[in-house]
Amino acid sequence: MATPGSLGAVASARGSAFRLIGVVFSNTINDVVRLSGPGAHGITFRDVAAVVRPCANRNEQPSEAAFLDHHTLVAGLSRGYTILPAPPLTTFRTAASALQWLELHAVALSDGLAYVDGRAGARVTAIRDIAGATSDPSVLPPSAAAIESFRVLRRYATATVPVSSGTVGDGTTIATEAFLVERASWERFAAEVTAEDVRSPGLVLRLTGPWPVYDFVRLQF
């Protein structure tokens, strides 16, 4: 069924396709829809619900504004609700096709929501600190120190995903890793990042987040 109202109410936006914002627990859909702005709807199947908004058509060209709008909305929702974020501009031709997708993937979506419930994404980037470099042979070189620091930080996360490795940009970035962190333990994780940063001369660790769990979600279509 669709919320608020019926699936027919969603389908009444004739000529519209539907942009997927993300998937939430069905018992939160009414609140999430209200926070998702004008035109937002919820399409519910059992304990999962898709948050959608009407859009002109499936062939709309991506724009920076559309990407920013999507990410801003998902980030806002994730601060108060568990959400599996959709890739930007994911579109269903009809409300019925969105419902069919929910039905097909309901078990996996429910399991995914349960897995990320109460958790947030963090990213930690290891950067060479040229000014803090030392010739002390007892100090690990920056690349090895980054590997060791990431190993330590994994103890305080539910899951990790490497995001990038190797020098990029100005040549000082060593690697970036994503961490799935319990929201209740965020301050402890941040403190551990700081401790690792202090412990490693020649290396700077930068923490960003909490983020929506993009790095740990791969929706199937």
C-alpha cells in the first residue's frame, strides 16, 4: 500500500515517474514523508517502505543541483531515522513498479535496515604530514602507520570498507576507509581517531561524519 493514502493516490500524479529517496522501516514512513517535502509519498510493503517523490520522467539529465538536493535530504533524514539511501536519481516509471520492487526485495531490505539501525557512516582519511615527518627509525613510515591505525580503528566499528588507496590529489593522501559506527559510540570512535593521530608522527588522520550509510548499502534493481 502507499502512504499517506492509497497506491492509487500516488499513481494519480499522471505523467510522473517517481524518484526513490531511500527505504525506511514502515512504522516510520509517515514521519519521514512529512520531512521529505511537498509531493513526497511512502509506498509500503510489510515492514519496509520506499520514500519517493514525483519527477518529470526517467530520462531526466543529472544535474549538480539534483545530486545536492538528494544528498541533503538523505543526510537530514538519516539524523533521525534509519534509512537505506538510494543512489541519486534512481527512478521508477510508476508507483506500481516501485511496489513490485519492494515486494521482490522485501527480505533483503528488511535485513539491511536491521543491520544499519542505530549506526552511521564515518570516513577516516590518512594524510602524510610533511612538516611532522621524522627520520627516527623506530617510527613507522606514514604508509605503514596508516595501515596500523586503520587496523586499530576497526576494533571500534561494526564494518569497514576501503574507499581509496594510493596517493591522490596533491600526493599526500595515503588512503581513505569507511567505518560503520554505532551512533551511541560515536564519541568514543572519534576519540580513538584522535589518539591514533597523536600516536603517529608524520601522519594526519581526518575523521568526517556521521554520514548516511552509502558506503555500506548496495540496493539491487
